[in-house]
Amino acid sequence: MQITVHLSGFTPRLLKPAEQADLLSYGLGITNVVARATARADELTAEEYTEGGRLLTAKVRDLAPRWLAVVGVTAYRAAFADRTARVGPQERTIGDTRIWVLPNPSGLNAHWTAATMAEEFARLRLAAES
């Protein structure tokens, strides 16, 4: 994901995975909807997504960022019970926090290239800067 974040213009250089905490200095925070790592989204249960959405909502209400970006349409749909969600800005908000769904950079998501994912991340960056 670091390359997509960099190509989108969020960071001035490509960060190493160990530098993920440095994203905060660029006004970015990254967290998971579900804390358990898996190879594929279908390895997570509906209950895990629902609980992850609840915990993420509480975190957003507490921290009140201007934007919440959720990586992966499947994760967003399951966590926030929104079967109609698409990549891009959402109508739903959490308080004053706007939500943007980004494509998942997983290798299993072959119809999104690094370049097209970077374009979508850049659309979010432009919205966040305005």
C-alpha cells in the first residue's frame, strides 16, 4: 500500500513498511476494520466485520478526523451494512467525518492496477486538501 499512497501524492517519498507511523506526520492514520490478518476477505466473519465497524466508528467519533478512508469495498459494505457502497466518497458520515472507500491493493484485486489505485487515492487527497 505504501507505493499507492506515495504515487497518489500523499507522501513525498516511498515509505518503508517500518515507517508506517510516519504517516501521521502527513496527516494520515491507518487502521484495520478487523484486526486479524487474513489472506482473503472471505476468511473473516460477518460478526468480525460488524464489530470492527463498531470499534472504528467509536475511534472516529473520539478522534474526529475530517476524512475516514476505508480500504476495500467488501470490508466497508460488511462493516457498515451498506451493500450499495462503491469506491469513492460515501453519503454516510460519522459525525462530521466524511467517508471515502478506496480499492484494496491486494493482489487478489487484479482489476485495479497500482496506477489506477493511486489515481483513486489522489482523488481522496484532493478532496481532503480542499
